[in-house]
Amino acid sequence: MTVQAPRATRVVVSVPGGIGNIGPGLDVLGCAVAGLRDEVTAEWSDAPGVTLLDAGHPDLPRDPARHTSAIAAAAVLEEARRRGVVPARAGIALTAHKQLPLSGGQGGSAASAVAGAVAADALLGASLDTTALLHCCLAAEETVAGRHLDNIAPSLLGGIVLVRSLDPIDVVRLPIPDGLHIVLAHPSQRLRTSEARGVLPKSLPRSDVVHQLAQVGAIVAACYSNDLALLGRSIDDRIAEPARAPLLPGFVEAKRVAMEVGALGASISGAGPTAFALVAGAAAGERVAAAMRDAYAKAGVECTTRVTHVDPNGAVVRTA
């Protein structure tokens, strides 16, 4: 069957960043975070394939073969054509607008991939289901950050997401506990995901593996039982955090003071350098944010903080 793509001329998609891993859930847990969003505008073009009109940041590649939003959009275009969708014109042009920090541990590359994929799909008539979109985003994300969905899935779907399987793709949205707020502390540092993954241990003691499995299970239980205290106790990572902490000046002390002033749990957001703390309510969040800023300052590291919450919506599409 051949399907003619609808004649929408311009689509704007905004996508939240997020926290990968959520502590012990290396590559399998993530949540979307409200606030800063990456945005991609897609419109029809006479140039074949996908072109990139604006990369969204001076430090991002202008080559569409190296930009996650364009790679994901090209994968969507190819998949839609494979399914019999006929584009209105020869290609798609993208304009990116970047709010999320580069190499900041806030899911920026994943958000760009999701924005590009969803924008292209919307322009083509929204013919792809969630699994197909995740596959297209994964094709882009693995070129810059590795083959994992813990940032992609929550950026697309919103909320807190468990990645049960990559092959086949199987993701599960978890309930968001009442009153949960998040502090993000972003030090003035860039850390490439490849560098942070490079320090991960090649082998682990069985006791650490068992502990990590228990924490991930406890996080899922905490979300379903609406238990913030259990959620906080479960942010106990014995794999990635100990390996990556030496790459992150000020993190250890910032985590310590966050817990002292009322954080439920704290760890590294994704690959870092951003740190996160879970708190019960906005007032506790402001206390924790101030303490974390002070800790980084004492370590000689400039740091910005924001108090936010889990974004339940994920990708948002506007058409014109």
C-alpha cells in the first residue's frame, strides 16, 4: 500500500532532557526532567534526504551525517518510505535550537535525536509507532553516546521509564511518586559520554551485581508504591558512580552535603558532569541546591542549579 504524506509544511517539536541511569539503573532507568528543552523545526525541502539549516549550537557539527537530530530524521524518512509513505517533496530540512548543555549529562544528544525523529515523522503524517521511533533515535544516539535507551525513551514518552530490553525494544513507563522534586547541579565542565563510559569496570564482584539488581527493583517498587523514602534509599550505585566520581571535581562533597541537608538520594546524572538529588518538595529542593552550589564553589568549580520535577509529557509537537 502506498500512502501519500499529508501536506503539512512545517512542524516544530520540543523535547525534554533527562537523567540517565537514575543512580544504579545503568542504561536501564531514566526520567524526563521538566524545564530546558531541545527543539527541532522540520519543513519540506527540494534537496533530497535530510539537510541541516542550523545545528543549534556553534560546537555541534553542521554535517547532517554527524548530527543526532538529522541522523534520526533520516532514519525516519527511510523507514517511512519502506512502509510506502510518499513524501510531499524530495527531502526534509531541519533547524535545531539547543537549550540543553552539551556533554552535560542531561540527555542532550538523546533529546536532539528524539526531536529530529518526531519532527520528521510528524511531517510525514505520523506513520511510525513508538517502537519504530525508538529504533530511529537509537540509530542516532549510538553514533555519539552508545547503544542505550535510558535517555531516549523518557525524552520521547515522558515520565520515568524502565528499559526492559533493547532487542527487541521493550520499555515500561513507571508511576511518578507524589511530591517528587529534582535538583540538578551542573558544574562548568564538559564530559563526553565516551570518556565516562571508558572508565566503567570490565568485571564486577557478584556482591555488587546483586546489590545493583536489588536497588533497581527497589526503585520500581518505590514508584508503584508511591514511597519517596524507599526511592531515595535506592539511589545507591556501586558500579558507575565510584568509577566516574574521580572525573568530576566537587561531586563527592556536593553529594555529601545534599544528603546532610535533606536530599532523599543523590548521584551522577547520566554520564555526568551534572549531579542530581531527589527531594520531597520544592522547599527542600532549594535548600539542597544551595548546599550543592556551595560545595562546588569550595572545590573551585562554578556550578548552576535548578529545582524541577519529572516531565510527564515527553515530546510535544506543534504543526503549521
